[in-house]
Amino acid sequence: MGYIYEWLSSIFGTQLSDFLWGYNCNTQAYDGPQVYVGIGIVTGLIVVFSIVLFYRLIDRPSWANRWTPWLLCGLITCFINFMIGGLWTLGLYSRGAIGNCLEVYPYQCWMFGLANAIDTAILYLLLSFIFKRFISINNPHTPWRSCFWVVGK
């Protein structure tokens, strides 16, 4: 799970990344809890929930060939996961769970939230490709047909 976040570790720093991998300052080893796993599971579940919510409940026939409601739902999902990533790591920081040997600052926690939002956007896009045909009640082509229709005009 951590490898998904690792490609964005330059955004939030390697020290915080080491902690999220489970680095323990007392033992100087990676034997602590892997926080990446918990945040990744919560993020993935929120993305799946928002896609199911959009394609099963929110998507209306009057929105046929419109991509803006889909984009708005995706942006809200990104914001929620930004807050989860930032507040989760900031809570660990404020409780002192991050060891003193790692130089981690509060802004890095919010930058991890930004990395979590970027991963959320990618996952939202990919899962929309997968789920839209199978679970959409009204518009199985939203937003793709509308995006290509607008570009083609």
C-alpha cells in the first residue's frame, strides 16, 4: 500500500514517509505500525463509496452528457481524503507518535494530505472507468461521452 504513496514522497518528505512505513526511532528499524495501510484502506473505501453514490443515487437522466456533476463529486472526494490524510498524520504528530529522530513538521502532514488527494483523483478516475458501465442506472457514459463530445465540437 505504501508504494502508491511513495511515488509522491517528495511532496511530503522522506522523514514522514519513513514514519508512515513504520520506522521506530527506539529500535532504529521498521518494526512500527505501517500507517500507510490504514490511510490507504480508508481512502480507497471513500473513493469506492463516492463512485457508487454518484452512479447509483446522484446521477440523473437530466445530467446526460454532462461531466460537471461527476467532476464535482470527484473534487469533493479529493477534499475529504485531503483532510483525512492531513488530519490523520497531524494527529499522530501532535500526540508525539512520530519519534524525535525524524524531523517532521506540521506542514508536511498537510502536504501528505495533498499527496493523498492526488492519489484519490487518480483512483477516482480509474475506478470510474471500471464501475460506470456496471453500476450506473441512468447514464453509463457519464462523463466520457460528454468530454469527447465537447472536444469534438
